[in-house]
Amino acid sequence: MSFIPGQPVTAVVQRIEIHKLRDGDNLILGFSIGGGIDQDPSQNPFSEDKTDKGIYVTRVSKGGPAEVAGLRMGDKIMQVNGWDMTMVTHDQARKKLTKKGEDVVRLLVTRKSLENAVRQSMMH
Amino acid sequence: MTLSCEGNPALYLLFVCFYSIQTHESKRSFLRMDGVNKFRVRWEGGAGTWGRSGRVGRPFGACISSGLNGDGNIAIKQQEEDCTHLKTVRPLLSRKTQLGGTTERSRGGAGVHKPRPPAPDMDNESQYSGYSYKSSHSRSSRKHRDRRDRHRSKSRDSSSRGDKSVTIQAPGEPLLDAESTRGDDRDDNWGETTTVVTGTSEHSVSNEDLTRASKELEDSSPLECRRFAGPVLSGILGLFALLTPLAFLLLPQLLWRDSLEPCGTPCEGLYVSLAFKLLVLLISSWALFLRPPRATLPRFFVFRCLLMALVFLFVASYWLFYGVRVLEPRERDYRGIVGYAVSLVDALLFIQYLALVLLEVRHLRPAFCLKVVRTTDGASRFYNVGHLSIQRAAVWVLDHYYTDFPVYNPALLNLPKSILSKKMSGFKVYSLGEENSTNNSTGQSRAMIAAAARRRDNSHNEYYYEEAEMDRRVRKRKARLVVAVEEAFTHIKRLQDDEAATSPKHPREVMDPREAAQAIFAPMARAMQKYLRTTRQQPYHSMESIIAHLQFCITHNMTPKAFLERYLTPGPTMQYQRENGRGRQWTLVSEEPVTSALRQGLVFSLRRLDFSLVVTVTPLPFLNLGEEFIDPKSHKFVMRLQSETSV
């Protein structure tokens, strides 16, 4: 998950498909996000690189659609339905996730354990 | 020392001259001002055209008593004719202002609606009664009056409207105006008078004539000299004071030159200092005091009188001392005499410093806020002034009135006739009620007013639409005017000097500004006339004045917009002044003596024939200024903390 500014980002990602839950008039996904290019990256407890301004999952509600789909706390979201999440503001990220017309969001997330798992499997 | 008892003649002289000025003032004060006495019955502008007298007291006082005695003799029949008007006025006094009308509303109402049938006849008769019969005026004054009336044709409307109103200032007493106009209806049915209601007989002086007399007094020349009496007096005193030191120096030299002690260099030094001080005194007196006065005040200008008295006392006492101690024993010490003269000049310089502070500086620091409201249309302004007496504050306010307030246009005051007639129809019902029952009339009329008010409820609708329509009309005319003027201005252009030689093939006629103005006036004349008529400004601008203004604008290379600025917005009154050496007549109406200083809550008003300015005094608030120091290094910023949004 390291990135060199100016170079394309390479990461091992996992596809997660979340079906939104209808709660009255809202469609909820069941997690919270933090981060963004307009936020302070040094406050992020989940990022390795404290200059990383990406969108991170800060909390997953128990039993919600996100947990069911396999989202974990500390995940960095790279893409939402094809929209890039590595260089967006906090508000833009929220908007891309909470579009009213969509029932399903397909995320590409990455975490540290993924990379370790891939490395281990490559070593064997 | 005999100074103390010989000082008295000087004081006596002082009091004599003050007294003489005072009595002259008081002769005029009954016409204008009654500051000291607390009663404020006053009339101005004349009574109604029916010869009504609103003034309680002389000269009709005698006739009240005789009339009310009920004598029906022929001998006093003429007096009775005069008195009947007062009689009709009397019962009206009991039904006070249920109308609650203010002067200007009734005046405005009186100006617009005059549906009484006998009005035109009565108008003419009473107005010219003074002319046709033997009046108390001489032929020359009548000629003067005629000339003046002809000149005043322009403001005839406003002044004649003003003439119809009578105002009594005493608090709590009703305004006589509305009742007096209403009484005419009753007068027809009264049955007591068989003669024509003019209010004058051949030998009495009606209020009309008294009005004219007062107007004449205001305009005639003796008052013009009045304006300069004060400054002339102070000028003489100043000159006397300036020449005194020179006299002190010269008299010993002339009278007993031989026995004087020779006095060398110190004396010459003193001469030099004396000369320079006199020069400074002369120049500063010229700069400060020798200005033509701009206003005559009704009472003394206290500070100026104080200073004049001070100067007089100083100089008189110096002369006294000089006469007793120097001239009599023929004092030989010349240096002492020169020193004495120098000390007089020093004292005069100090008095001048005092004068500067009292007359010029003290009122510069603002201490009060004056709110000036014009009674007819509510135009108001706020001004900051310093510590002044009421009369000086009045002069100050009037200075600013002429440049700040938009000009008073009486034609703009009244509501459109359509709305007003509806209102008045309601009131007409009320006014035909009985005048005999005065006890329950108040209750009845109140009910009437309430009913009328309820009935009037939808006239505000019409007022709104009428206003909108008026706005639209004005804007349309204005647009036409602007376009016409712009087009007219494109017809001419300024001839540059170098162009004169060229183009002999089509020679253009060279015009001077006046001809150019007349040439381009024609296309815009109609639009201009229509616009002025819509905004009711046409009495202020004659064709001649418009052409003159056009010529002025062309000469100074102004654009059409600059030319129009004079007509599109009503300018300050100063713009419409004609050169009038006589000055403007204003009356100061106040409950306090006008030489008292301004203080909180004081109200006074400045009255002219058809409107007045009401001035309210409030002190400026005391400012408590605190301090807060901000370190420039304390401006620091951080990024906002991580915000978490749940989705």
C-alpha cells in the first residue's frame, strides 16, 4: 500500500459487493468512512503512511450489509462502482456511496492483511 | 480713588442704549415672537378669506363684549357684524378637535375640496375689501402691495392657501382652522347677519389688512437698516477701542510736550511692539468680525452683547483712569504712559481671544443631535451641533435646510381626487349633523368617525393602484424625455478651432451657445413639458429657465444626462432661489426663551407661511471606548479534524 507520488498506485484489492438496506426512506450501507483530500491525514489511525489521504473505513456496524458483505474496519476504499476514491474529498466520497438510485455498490478495497496473504501464497 | 463712583455714568449709558434697542425689538415682537412670556397666541399668514379672526384679544376684544351683550342697536350693528364671526367661533371651541386635525391636513384638505357654493363670491369680496374702501393704508403702500402681489403670482397658490389658515399655538387649545372653515356652512343658516359676510366694515381694519400690513412691514426698507444696526454699533466700538492707545500716546505729546521726560530706547521698543500688536488686532478683527451678518435674530445674541459690553467697560475704565491720573496732573513719565497704552492693547487682544472662543470655537464640538422634520411632507434630517442658544441653532438649521431638503412642492401633497372624494363623502355626512346639541355631539361624532373609518376600508386599495399607475406614467414620460434629449444633443457639436478653416463647400452656420440652445430646444420641448407636468414641477421651471440651463450645459460640454439631472430629481431649495436681497422670513416658535441654551428634550419650530420645520434636540450619547489588544502572532489555523460520516 505504499504509493510514490506521480506513480500509479498498485495494490492488492478485494471486490466487495454491498446490497443497501432500505430503512424507511434511506438506503443504508452500515459503515462509516473517514479521510479525504480535504482532511488531515495524520489523524488517521488505520493508515500506514500518514500522508495517505484516501478514504478509510472507520467503523462497521454489527450485522449490517457491509459486515455481511465482508467489509472490515481499517479498509481503504479504492473504487466505488468504478469511481475512484483515492483522490476525492470526504463529501464527494460520501455522495458516491449514497446515490439514491443505486441499490448495490461494488467496492474495491485493500488492506494490509491482503498483501501479506498474497505474499505468503506466492512464497509457497 | 474716584473711579468707583464715576464708573456709574458708563453703566448708565450702557443700560440706556440696551433699553432703547429692547423697546424697538418689542414693538415687532408681537408680530413675531413671544419668547419670554409663556402664552403663545399668535397668528400669521392672515385669517380665512371670510375675514375670520383667530386672534383672541385685541383689536376685537372690545367687540366681543358688546356683541355678546345682545344689544341690537344700529349704532353698534357694524361692530356686531364683526363679532358674529367670533360668536360662531365660540360654540365651535367647545367641540374640540374630534377631527384631531393638524394644520397641514386641514390646510391640505381646505386646498383641495371647496365644495361650498358661496365660496367664490366670499373669496373675492373679502379679499378686495381692503382695496375698495377707505383702508388705513396710504396710496404708496397700496401701489407697493400691488407690485408685490404681481411678483408673487407664482407662489399665489401656496400663499393663498396659507392665508386661509390660522394657527393658535397654545397647548390644549383647539386649532381654529377646521372649525372656521366649517363655520361658513353654518353661517348661511345662521340668520343673524343679513349683510354679506366679509368680516370688515368700512372703518375697521380686518385681519386681511393686518396681514398685509405685517407683510409690508417685513418687506419695507426700515427693517433692512435694522439688519445693520448691530454690526455698525460694534464697528464703531471697535474703531474707538483701536484708536484709544494712539490717543493715549498722542495727547501728552500735543498738550505738554515740553515738560515730558525724554525717553529713549525703551520707549522706541515699546512703540514697535505697540505697532505690531495693533496690526495683529486690526487684521484679526477684519478676519473674524467684519462680515455681513447673515441673519437677524429675534433676541439679543447674548455672547456678542457680552463682549461688546466688556470692550466698552474696558475702554471706558482705561479712559477714566487716564483722564484722572494722567491728563489732570499732567504726568511727566512718558514711559509709563506708553506702557499703559501697551497694556490696553494686550487687554484688547485677550478680549479678542475670548470672542474667538465664545463665538466661533465653542459651538464646533458636537454635543447635540437635532432632528429636523418638515411638517408638510415629513422630509427629515439629522444634524450634529455643538453648544448653541436656540436662536443660533435655528440659524444653523436654516443654513442647512436650504441645501439639504428637497424643495417644498405643495402640489405633491394631496391624495388624488378620486380617493379623497370618497373619504370626504363619509365626512360630509358627519358634518351635516346638528350644532345645537353640544353635549352628546362628541359621542355621536365619534360613532360617525368610526363608521366612516370602517367604510373607508377599501380606499387603500385604490390608493395603491393609483400610486402604481402614477409611477408607471412618470417612468414612461421620463423615458420619452431622456430619449428626446439624447437625440436633440446629437444635432449639434462643438466647433473645434482648427475646423473653422476647412470645408468651404458646405458652410455650416456657426452659432453661439444661446442660438444653439434654442435650436435644439424645439424637439425636446414637448417631452419636457409633459414630464414636468406629470411630476408637478412646472411652476419651478419656465421655458426661459430651461433654455438658459440648456445653454449653460452646452457651454460646459455636459452630456444629456447632466442636463437632465436638474429636472429628474427635485433639488434642494437653494436651487430655486431667486436673487432676493430682502432675505427669507422665518418665525421661530418656542416655549423657552430663545436665548437659552440647547438641552435635551427641547422642541422648537421654524415657521414659514405654509409649512414649518419642527426641531427636536437630543444629546449625543456618551461614548465609552474600550481597548483590546490582539497579538499579530496569535492568528493560527489548523485543518479540521477527521470527520466521520456514516453511510
